[in-house]
Amino acid sequence: MTSVCVVGSGAREHALAVALARTASVTVTPGNPGITALHPFVACTPARSTEIDADLFVIGPEVPLVDGLADRLRRQGKLVFGPGAHGAHVEGSKAWMKDLLVSARVPTAAHGTFEHEGPAVAFLRQLSGPYVVKTDGLAAGKGVLVTWSRDEAIDDVRAKLSGTSFGPAGRTVVIEEGLVGDELSVMAICDGHSALPLAAAQDFKRVGEGDSGPNTGGMGSFSPVPGAGDDLVDIVMDTAVLPTLAALRARGIDYRGVLYAGIMLTAEGPKVLEFNVRFGDPETQVLVPRWQGDVTAVLAAAASGSLGSSELAAPSFSHQSAVCVVLAADGYPAAPRTGDVITGLDVAAGMEGVQLFAAAVEGAGAGLATSGGRVLSVSAVSDTLTEARARAYAAAAVVDWPGRQYRRDIAGRAADGYEVGGARPDACSASQHPRCIGPSSAVGSGS
């Protein structure tokens, strides 16, 4: 039986491990106590990935990818799903990523990169708003400000460039025009030369309902997205993913892993907000429950550069809908409280169509307790989006701890019949922007 080592400790890695375990023996490093508590057939170990013997390594988070873990494992002769440090620069530096997109002629927002306050403020004064200010480096999905206030944008630039808000990650900023429309997540499995798309998903980045409050790592997701079928995914592949993969190859980068395109569906067509170099979180928690077939075989083929093998079945997804609701700790994202005992896990995990994926969880006596911001992902599948949503929220209501918070509007508009590509009067005039839409975010920011 194939052995797989999944690197990471979050709900994304938990979901990947469960999917891979259909056809493989899976160990997660370092994992968390909630993974084995909820799915005993998945092992966790504190051992370093470089000390583990496995047939395939799947690296979940962006930080070890940017740090070159895939390179180190490959030097040991390991089969690795995940780009090396040069490829991971796509996410490690937003300025580098923007330069790559321009060279590949991929549609994206107008932008500028700055290390000093004066030129950055001058650029902001040329824009009419909304204003988007991003840290160049990694900031766990929280390094983005989207605002209609130029003064707020200027204050944010000053805080980032000074190192006050995000340390070294913010000492270079990327300032963009705000794009109006609906956000979409399209991930593709790449083997350096070719790519196979996964089903589209949509996530919800802000902490509060109605897309209010600060950006987070993601508070929920759903898939499929009404109106975002294979035809739209093909457009994203042709205009964004494949040109970017070719541009990476032209720079001598053999990119084997996930290319995650954060897309804004604008009146002019899809535009790239960002590229990430790993599976999305929480999008993975709705994609892998729908992913049919041998996930291990697909990731191993990408890692070995053989996605084009005639024997490999391309990723296919069930007709069912999936909804994920993220349960977060009190005080998240600014200052999450930890150490609160979690109740209701057994009841929620036993509900029809529901799977729980653990993230910021630690052992607490005979039970589990919170250890960070995004604690659990509650995912549910059903034949309809409305029923999947109802199942996810019924389970979310059962799991509890003091101060537990979650959004109650995940997939709400879609369940009410909204389709991407339709008019959105509250965002802009349909006659002016026939494809300007957005239940997830009226102004796109990426993460």
C-alpha cells in the first residue's frame, strides 16, 4: 500500500489526509490531536518530514514551501507534491508574482510596488478607489487592506512599511486598484508542463457576516459555485493558469504542485487577484469530499511529472454540493483566546453528511481544547446546496466552547438561487457592468 506523509497541522491537511487515506496509508506531521480523535485511521507524528520514510510527500502550508522544504526532500530522493522555493516565490512575494503575471500577459489589477512612503502615497493619490494595500510577504491571509478611504490606505501603508503591523513581510507593499465583482477560487494540479483543474469553489475571507470586519484566513466556503461550471474554469485555465505555468517554466522553474488562482469575475472578464502555491483553506474542505477517484494517484503523477499518462483518471467531482463553516475562537483574528474545552464533537461528527476537520486544537485531559484562531472546519455534503448548508449549520450549532464564533451567511446567496455572472445592483449598475457580481466580496482583495 502506498504511504503518504502530509506536512502541516491544519484543517486543510486533515481533509487532504482523509481523502488520501482512501487508497494510501497516511501520516501527518506534525498534525494535531483532533485529526486522530476524529479519524483514527490517520496517524500523526511529531517527527520532522525529513526524518520520515514515505512514498509521497504532500506539503500543505505555504510557509514550509517558501522555506524550501520541497527542495530538501527532493535532494533526499523523495517524491514530493509541492513546488520548490523558487516556484513558491509566487506566493512568497506578491511583487514577484505580479511581475510574473505581467510577463505572462495574465489579466490582473493595475498595481505598483513600493518600499518607501512618498512614492506609495503619490500612487494612491492617482487612484480613485477602492484602494487595496498588500504586504509583499506572507501574512497568513491577513496582510490585505481594502478600503474606500484614501486616508485609511495611507495610514496602512505607513504601518506596513515601518514594520509596525506585519514586520519584515510588510516592508514592501503592493498597491492595487480595487476590482469589483465576485471572487472565485480555481485550483489546478500541475506537473511542471501540464495542469488539471479542480472544481471551482468560493470562500469567505472576512470575519463578519455581510463581508464585514478584517480579513482572515477564511471563514467558510462552498462548491460547486452556481454559474461557475466547466466552461468558466476552462477560461481561467487558458487565460491565467496555463500562461503562468509556462512563464514559470521559461524562468527555469519546474513547478509541481497546486497553482491556486484567486479570481475576480469583472465586467472585462476574469482577472487574477493572486496566486497561491498550495491548496486553499477552507476550499479544500469542500473540494476533497466531492473529489471522486484516487486522489493519491493524481498527486503522485503530478509529483513525478506524469499527469499526461493515459492510465491516469483526471480529477472528477460528484454532483453533490459541499459547504464548510469555520468555527473560530473568541477574539479571532486579532487576539484569539486559547485553552477553551470543546464540546459536542462526537454528536456533530455523527450527523448525516458531516465531516469535521481539526485545525487549532490541542489535547485537554480526556478531551480537546482550542489552541488558536480557526479551530475547526465543519463540512457537509448533500444533493442540494440548501441541504448541505443546513447540515453544516446544524453541526456547527452542536460544537461549542466559550466565545465560539462563526459566520451564518456562508453560501447564503447561492442557496437562494444566485448565480455568478448575474447582475448585482448593490455593487454596480448591471447595464454598465453586466458581469459585475458578488455574494462573496464586492471588492476583491485576494489574501
